[in-house]
Amino acid sequence: TVDNEVLVLQSRALMVAVVKKLHLYAPVGQQGRFTEATLYSSSPVIVEALQPDSIEKKTEKIYFSFHPGTNTIEINNRHYRLAEWIRFPYGTLRFVRNPRNVAPTNNHYYFSLSPPTAVATSLRSGLTATSVSKLSTVINLSFKAENADKAADILNELLRVYMRRTVDIENKLAANTLSFVEQRLRDVEADLDSIERRNQQF
């Protein structure tokens, strides 16, 4: 039913998958002279964790500089190349260029890591899913976020995850049905063999 699908779309499991796919467990921010700003589209890099589920608690801010000329980042006076997995005390990470930021600078940035489940729980409060009416099969989805690009990405990815889940369920049901039919065919074949042997004996 539509009400059931609304609950599925609002489930934590789907939002956790969105958080992992969009790497929302590692937001990037920028330290200004007087204020801080959380970046999304304007972040020069995207921080990816090799094992997001291994993040057990939120880390402190980790400051870094980005050097576009050499495609490296600098953390604690050490330089690391982009797209290479690096082992840190807080996990194995890599930094990749953000395709939306076409003119990055070498300003100082920071990132932090949070458990995907905690991030998903926080994001679910911004998601609204409602059926148009009791007789309709249409669902209205909206998401509130501090960044319009981020909100759009979350909604789009949520629908992709939902569709993949639907396909996986249908494939599993088809596989179970096929397995049942094959077992019944084997049973019928065994019964026919038994009848044939009795006929031969007779």
C-alpha cells in the first residue's frame, strides 16, 4: 500500500545507504576569520572512508589545506595525493576532487567523521513523505537542508536506493518462486519414476 511505501521511504536503512553513497558522514567545512561554513557544492574535495561502518563516534575537526596545483592535500604538515587510500588513526580515507568545484583555492578547510547511522537519523528529520490522498498512488517527497544541491542529491539518491531495493525484492521473490517450481518438478519426476517402476514390476 501507499502508506507502507511511505514508511519504507522514511526508514533509517534507506537513509543510511544514502549517507554512505553521498559520503555525508564526512562533511567538509571552511574556517573563516570570524565564522565557520559547512561546504557541499563548493568543497574542493570529497572525503571517502574505506569502511564507513567502522566510524563509531564523531571525531574532532581535522584541518587540512588543498593544493590544486599539485593535486595534494596537507594535514599536519604532511602532503597526500588525491584518490589514494591513506591510513589515519581515525580510519582509512581518500580525498577525491569535487567535480562541482571547478575553481578550488588553497584555503584552509576541515572535515569531521560521524557514524552513518547517526547522520541518517539526523537527516530523516528533514524528510517529508506524504501520500496525495487515500485513493492515490502518488507520494510527495520534500527535503529541507541548508544547501539546495545537497537536498536535491539526497532526494535523488533516496529514490535510486528505493528502486534498487524494490528490484532486489522482486528478484528474490522470483528466485524463490523458481526454486519452488524446480523442487515441485523434481518431486513430480520422482513420483512418475516410482509409478513407472511399479508398472514394470506388475
